Amino acid sequence: MAKNILIISSNITGHGHKSITESLQEKFSLYPDVNVHVIDGFTLIGNLGLRIGKLYGSITRNAKEVWRLIWDLSQRKPSIVNDFTEVAIRDNFIKLLKSVNPDLILSVHPNFNGSVLNILEEYNIKIPFVTLVADLVSITSLWADPRVDYIICPTKESKYRCLEFGVSESKLKIIGFPVRQKFLEHLNEDNKEHTYSQNRPLECLIMSGGEGSGNMSTIARILLKNFNCKVKIVTGRNKILKRRLERTLYERFGTERVEIYGFTNNIQDLMLSSDIAITRGSPNVMMEVVACNVPLIITGNLPGQEEGNPGYLIKHNLGVVCKDTRRLKSIIRELLINNGSKLKQIKKSQKEFLNPNIAKEICDFIINIDTDEDIKIPDDIITKLWDIGKRIHLSEKMNLKKKIVLKKHRDL
């Protein structure tokens, strides 16, 4: 039974990993004998790691093709990411192990799966390692290292991808995508359900994950010009976008019809008071909106990791997809006909889809994994000797590669 759990997450690459981690911490806290230590994996690299992590927001907002290149590289050559990360975090990770002394490691970020497993393998440290996949459909091979003890998958699609990457089916566990309790609290309350009515303005929420990307201004203008509606916009950490939207939209449409927020901790309240949520295909945002029982309109997705999400949304009738804003007006009109009959159908599908106990089921599964009470972590002397031996080994491998290249050259 796992009692001392180390979670490797990230606070700076979007907000999804952090949200998932918080949802698990809420449930782990119900077990008085279980201790949880959370580390941002990028802090193990140091200042360079923090700078790399913070680039995520800028790249995904402004350079999606660069993000595609990064994604494609990680797909074709996951060892490049794993080897770089392994070298960068090794010393601090060993220190962390000695400090925390975990009996199980849970990773919720793909960059710290193969790299940590490499270190554990090199130093012969026998700690159960579990991966929780934080994407729905289009997962990177970095999530699927066959050496793990278990991979917790949110969907059948993610499980099939892990099988394709060579993970044994016995190591794969489909449980679902966890969301924080504040998005589920309304299920325990007697509040009247928020249902669309033609007798009042349509309540619209526009957002795009923690980094605030997307063509929010265009979407807001289409809504405000063509519908009796009120629009709430959440720009996340994107302060420049927030100021620009305030300057342009407040002047034209007024604060009675438009509300603009930056990063907010009460996003669930904004969702629960909305008839429609318009967002990018971020898995975390999608599942939180579904938990709040608000029909979704997906306007786009990041290349790579989010490409399968719009199709997943349609498959389960959790919302609709509109990647061309010129079609947005007609799509919303179709949702609103017959006093919002299609909106009501989507809300019904979301209720049938939702499992509010996923976070607890994940925690229960993790806690009940068999662990070794006598986990040995090498002391400093062994660590240094091992590093020296590894450098010698790498040097020999490099010399061998040079000899092979020279031989091929001579043969030519």
C-alpha cells in the first residue's frame, strides 16, 4: 500500500497538469495515513527548466507551427527529450528522493516519465512508477514508456495509443479524466439547473485554457452583433490580450454586455452561470466545462496533443465544433432553435457521460498498489561513482560510434 507518494507535475506549462494534481490532492487528503509531496518537474532542471517551461505559453499562443515541430520531434525521437531531461534533473532528483523517500512515484507530465525511469533503472532504485495521462486522444509516445508499473488512461482512445507504443495491456488502466471538486460541487446542491430560455439574454463564456490564446475578439463581436446575449471572456495569464479586449470591446458594447477576466480562481462560477462555453480543445477545460454541464463549442486545438479532442467531443455529443468563425453565427442559431432543444440534448449527454468519482477512483487505485517497504536510495559516494562509471561508458560508446563511421567511410 502506497503511503508516501511523490507527484511530478508542472505549474507553468498551461494549467492542466496543475489542475489534475490538485484534483488528486483533494482526494488523497481523505486518507490520514497517506502523505503526498508534489514537485514541479521543471524546477529540478533549475532556472533553465523554468525558462523552458514558461516558453510553452508563448509558443502555443503565437507559434503553433513551432509547437507542431516540437510535438513531431518528441514523437519520432522521444529519447532526445528523455536523455536531455535525465541529465538535467539527475542530481536534484536523487536529492529529492532522499528527502521525500517515496514508496511510489506518480507522473502527470510526459517529460518526466522516460527520464525518471532512466534514472531509477541506472541506480537500481525499485520504486513503483505510475503515469497518469493528461491528454484524451492524441497522446505523445512520451506518455507510454513500457517500463512503467501502470499507466492510468482517461479514455479508450488513449489506451489504444499506449498499446501501439508497446505498453503491455496488463499495465493499462482506464479510469477517466479527473477534475477538481469545485467543478462538481453543484451536483450536491439543490440549486435550480441553469437552462436556456428565449426570455432572457444568452449567457456566453469565451475562454482558451490557462494561456488565453485564440481569436476571442472576433468571436465576441460575432456574438454581440447577432444575438441578444451577454459575453464573459477569460484571458487567463495573457495580460496583453486582456488589456486589448477591454480597450476595444468595452468602448463599443459596454460593461453591461461584456465582462473580461484574467486568470481567475472562480472559473466554475462563470461556467455554471453560462448557457454556452466557447473554447479551444484543451482537455482540462473541456472536462471541467462538461462537469459543469455547459454545452461546448470548440473553435480549434493545438497541433499534436489536442488534434483528436474535437472528434471525441462530437462522438459523445458533449458539444459542437466550429473551426471557422464564419460559421459561428449559423451554428449558434441552430443550437437555439426550438427554445434550445439541441442545447438540452447536449446537456443530457454530458450528464450521462460524467463520472464525478474519477479522482477518488484514481487515488484508490494508486494507494492500493503494492509497494516495497525497503527501498534503497544510493548515498552520495555511490552516486558519484555511478556517474563516473556512466561517463566512462558513454565515452566508450562515442568512441565506438566514431570507429563505425570511419570504417563505413573507408569502405566507401
